[in-house]
Amino acid sequence: MRPWKHIVTGAMLGLAVLIGCARQAETPPTTTAPAPQEAPVSATTAPAGDLALAAFKKGGCGACHIIPGVPNARGTIGPDLTNIAQGAAQTMQSSAYTGKATTVDAYLREAILEPDVFVAPDCNGSSCQKGIMSPSLGQGLSEEELAAVITYLKNPPGETEAVISEEPAAAPADAAPTLSDEEFAWAKLVYFERCAGCHGTLRKGATGPALTPDKTMALGTVGLSTIIYNGTPRGMPDWGKQGFFTQEQIDVLARFLQREPPAPPELPMERMKASWNVYVAPDQRPDTPQTTRNWQNYFVVTLRDAGQVAVIDGDTYEVVSNVDSGYAVHITRMSATGRYAYVIGRDGKLAMIDLWMETPTKVAEVQVCYDARSVEVSKYNGPKGDFTDKLAVVGCYWPPHFVILDGQTLEPIHIVSTRGYTVDTMEYHPEPRVASIVASDFQPEWIINVKEIGQIWLVNYADPKAPQIKMLQAARFLHDGGWDATHRYFLVAANQSNKVAVVDAQEGRMVALVHTPKIPHPGRGANWVDPEFGPVWSSGHLGDPAIVSIGTDPEGHPDYAWKAVRVTPLPGAGSLFIKTHPNSKWIWIDMTLNSDPVLARTICVIAKENPTEPHTCWEASTYGRAVHFEYNAAGTEVWVSIWGDASKPGETGEIVVYDDATLTEKVRIPNLVTPTGKFNVYNTVHDIY
């Protein structure tokens, strides 16, 4: 039997001490809202009885742990507490144990009152971390409650005993916690900006779980606050530990999540066009590049919290221009010629930057969504027409639609709704969001991934006012992906389905659904040649500490094509991006969303000639999180972002440039405000990754 994993119960009774007041959104009003009404504790046949259940609920323990017999105790932040008594004795006898307990009772008491005395290495497949559980838990429990919890954990209900139903009954509307108008408005805005991307604008779930009242009321304010503060091993940021929110703000968000989601507005064409501005008309733009710089080696860098992108010269490392964009830019895509950079913010604002100008300048902008993640351009040039730089498309999270625009002016042309039915249960979904989009070289088509319903749409844009759409059935929660090395096959992660879907763009059909470790998150992925399996495409994962490599050569290596042929272990989960280059002998990967701050700023490289394990890993910074890789046009340098805190001078963020051959640091580009994605013009145009 496995040694018992140390309790890391998610109580939030000591948040006032633990949560720093670093960079934060606008502070909500300090009006004290009435305490939420707690649902009555259900009876159990477990020996510890109602007092233990009340204590678990009081401490929000179910938000972090699986606890048999406790309503909705299905958390994954801390270890499963099903067999703790048997494992505790083994743990105390092991050389790794650093506590003082000699009995199971003493061990459990120590774990609750002094949780950092001993932290076990494994919490549901991820590393347990110090500081996740507040030692103030013991101060919030009476001696009777503490004794009841220990007794319960020593003898929880067995499989033959009565347990609570998996699905909680819907809470009555009048049981939801109250919020002042100011608190509600603040929480609504923060949820939309920080949370909707993973949990959905309507809170029905996607990469993250559903947060509708039937789910959240059972966790209560304390349990929800625990999760917001600590994050989860499966990729949710630890907003409280990072100092993004204060205790008061977390409490407001936790109460907001127990109320019915507010209905967001739609965005019709009339309103889009009212936001449309052309600052420099096409006929007033230069006919040839006005700059003497190597503009094809520009990097367009997201400065998330500044609401800008920085255009940086990849030869000199100089910031050529800071351009105002939408809030929290998600990606930048280049026109087919590379001249224009199309920058989409999470607020749905699309900015178009002319890179030929002496100082790169925004020449047009428009808002086509309230929440967006993707933009692409028309690239096809062949027998069916030349669409070079003629069209653009924006994929929206809310409203759930995509919008086709004029590629030279950003005038909105046509809106297509993505509301529809899921591929598995054929249930209507009111919020199927558009995730990644890529442009085909074989047809005048965009491959558009409709996230929640699990469909991949081949959208023919030859007639942009009447696009033809072919719907391919894939798997739910499609997110990000990229081309294989031949640019014929598109691979996209269906992250909560733990699969990668493969599309043949030449033949317009689904090829395969490949099973992967938990929550694949490839970015664009990484193409390279495995010494054993031939050409592969690789992805990191949010939920597992691993890289999966999928065979992509059905002609030369048919036995390995569209199979997960290799899994390379990593020090931790939480990977957002992986990258390589045809000229490189390395594969680079981050662990940005790992709950361990050291791993979050650690990067690893894997040698292509020996991909069984990382060649080396190191901390890229002494603060923040290391995120996203991009090569220069020559494939000789790798740029890594250090995502800092906009409120901390000297730690706002920077870019570290490494020599790819030697893995040595060449230069740092300092004092950038939360730099995130970086997009090299040449590599983005040619889909090199």
C-alpha cells in the first residue's frame, strides 16, 4: 500500500496573514455583505458523525481533498484522504518523515496544526508544496471538532456504507450569498477578464470545471476561496499566493461564483462598425519598406498588463515601438507577406500594425467581440485565386461567433455564429467558443476549432459573405494546435478530453484522435525527427509532467503515424508552450502554471538525439514565471519571457535571449511589463515551430 500522502487541507481561515497585496484589479468596496446561509450538514453513518462533517465544511476541506462520505469532497489540490490511517504508520517509519509524531492520532493532529512540518512529495500526481494549507486551521477548530476530524479520518465510511450522492441537489436561489452592487460589478468584470477563458462566460466549464451554482454552492465561500488562493495542480493560477487578489477580493469572487451567472450582451454588426477605425488608409501607406531594419526578424511581444505590444528588433534587441492594443493580447498573427501584424486582445479588439513603416504604427482597429483568443489571415494563392493579405478572421469567446474582415482595413464583412450541439451527447450548447485558427495552403480555407462542442470547421472564404463550412466531428474542448512539418496535417489539443485531433487539410477530413496525458496544451507544438520513430509533433501538458510525441509520417513511418509514440517525463506539470526549430538540436519547454514557484520559472531542454529525459533544466529568473519560447529568423536564438508583476518595480518582466547551440544566456531585455507571447515575423509567416 502506498504511504499516506500528507494532509494539505485547503482551509482559508488564515488568509489575512498569507495573502499579500501586490498587483491587483481595482479594489472592491469594503461594504460587508451578510454572511451566506450554509446548507444543513447531511447525516452520515461514519463514526465521527455530524461534528466531523461540520468541521470539514467549516474548513473547506472538500475543495482540496477527496474525503469519503463528505458531500462534494472531490478536490485535487491536496492528496486523496481515503486510506490515510493505513499510510500514516508507514510514513512515520520512513526516513523521509521529518515530523515528531509516533502515533496515527498525533500524526493527523500535526498535519492539521503544523502542515509544513512534513510535506509529502505526491499530491494526486503533482508535487505537494509548502504553504498551500494555512496553519491557522487549528485555531479555527475547537478541540472537539479537531478530535472528531481525526476520528473520522482514522475510520472513514467503507464502500458498503451509505455515502452522499455524487451530484448535489440544486441550492435554492435565496441561499446564495449577497453582494453589494459595487461588489457584483467588480466581480463580474474580474471574472470576465481573469476566469472566463477557462471556465466560460456562462460558467459552464471548458479547460476548467463548470462554476454554476449547483456546483459552487456545495463548496461554499471558504472552499471556493481556497481554490482561488491556491490554484490547482491541473493548471489554474494561484491568484492569492501570487498576490493578484487580497483576502477581501477573493471573498467577493467566491460569493459571486455562488450566484447565477449574469447574461452578457451580444455584439451585432452595427456596434462592430461603430468601433471600426482606419487611421492610415491603404493608399496612404508605403509601397516598400521604409525602415532599414531587418523587419522580418522583428518580434511582436505581448505586454499583457500594459495593454500594448512591443515591436523589438531581433538583430539589435532594441524596442522599436510600443503600440497600444487591446487588453491582455493573446496572440499576434502576420499577414501572408509578413507586412502586417494582426494583434487580438482578450477584450475582442483587433489592431493592425504596419511593420514597413519607419516606426511600426497601428493603421486600423475594430472590436468584434467582448472576449477573444484567435486571429488568422488568408494565405491561399493558387488556381482558386490569390487571397494574399486580402482577408482576416477573428475567433471569439463571447459572443460565440467568428467574424470575417477586410484584410487591409479591418472592416467587418460577415458574422458566423458557432452555437450548436456537442459531438458526444448531441446536447445544445449556448457558448461554443472559437479557439485556435490556422490558414490552409491547399484551399482558400481556415481551419476553425469550435471548442465546447468539439467540432473542427473547414471554412472556405472564397466568398466571404457566404462562406461554405464543412464540420468535422472531433472531441470536446478543442483548444490550441499547429501544423506538422509538411503543413498538410493540423494537430489540435482537445484538452479536457485528453486527446489530440488530426486533420488532413489537403483532403479535408479527420485522420485520427490520439489519446494523451492530462490536458495537452501545445501552443503550436514542436516538429522534429525522433531517432526511433521518425518525424513527430510534440505537446506539453497542464495536468501531467510529461511531453507526448505523436508520429506524423504516414508514408515513411506508417507504423507510428498518428500514435503517441513517446512520453518524455518532466520535473512538473503546468506546461503552456513547447518549441523547436529545424536548425536546432533541442526542444524547449516551460512549466509556467506549476504551483511550485521555482518550477514555474524553470525551463527545460530535451536533446533530440536522446529524448527519453530532459537534457538539462534551470531557473530562467529569480522572480515571476518563465513562459513561451520563440526563435529568431535564423534559428540560432531562443527568446523566453519572464512574466512578472506590473506593480513591482524591477520585477515587471523581461525577455531572456539564449544562444540555442550552447544554451548560454546572451542578453536580457529588461523593464518590459508582463511580457508573454513573442511572435517572430519570419517564423510566424512560415509556420516554423
